[in-house]
Amino acid sequence: MGGRRPLWLVGNARRPPGRGPEAVACYGVLRHDTGGMLLRFCDGRPVSATTEEYPGRVCETLAAEGKTVLVLVRDAAAWHVGGRVRRWVEAHNRRVRRAGSGCRIRVCGLPVKAPWPNPVEPKWVHGKRAVVEPDLKLTADELRPRVCDDFGCDLEPPLAKPAA
């Protein structure tokens, strides 16, 4: 192998107080038609309320393009499969049927602990590797634009954390 060693990332020291969150949550949809991504970050942890808001916005975007179905492949994370989210998807689809136009959501669940059938996973892996700094822990404000630049997306304001 010529002495070339792979790059190994090691954990950085904890972020000093006041430097922002330790983690950043991002929703993403891989577009089968264009190969592009639709991304949206959220403030705080992903919860059912933001999980409802994001596909609603994606459906608006797709409906404006004349698309009628969003096939949503997702894992079994609690904020993806909770009763509140399931009821929201059912209500959304009823509204679209009643209106006679719009973009319905077809949910396809993945087996527990088996993300590899999801076609977006290789994109996430590539994106994470493309934006990482081996010797620096990026802040959320540094990370968000890098991710959007890598995926060729506009950086939109994060989905708001719902009121308690």
C-alpha cells in the first residue's frame, strides 16, 4: 500500500460553554428524479412537530413542480414513527385527496437498525466526510453552510423548536 494510511477521525474535546450545541439535526430528502437533496436543519433535537413540518414543506415544493407523491423512506426513530407523526401523514393525505391536488406521502419504513437499504445513507456518509475537519470541532454556524454547499442546497432558516 506504499505506507499510505487511512485518515482516522478522533473525538474532539468537549466544546467550551457558549460555543453552541454539541450536535446539529438535519432532515433530508434525496430526490430520485434529480439526484439532488432537499435539506432543512432544525433547532434543538428532532421531535414530532418538526418531523411534521418538514415533509409538509417538501410536499409543497414537489406539488409546485407537478409531483403527486413523495415516497418517504425512513428508519424507526421515535420522531419518525410516533403516533402523532403517523396521524399527521394520514391527515395530510386526506387533505390532498379532498383537494384533488397536491402531493401525497407514501411512507416506506426500514427494518430496525438497518439503514443501508435507504438510498440517502451513502449521500449522508459522503457529506459527513466532505465537511469534517480532522483537527477542529465545527460550530453549528460553521457546519450548516458547509453541508448545504456540499449538497448544492440553499441554506434555509432552521425549523423552529416547537413551544413546550
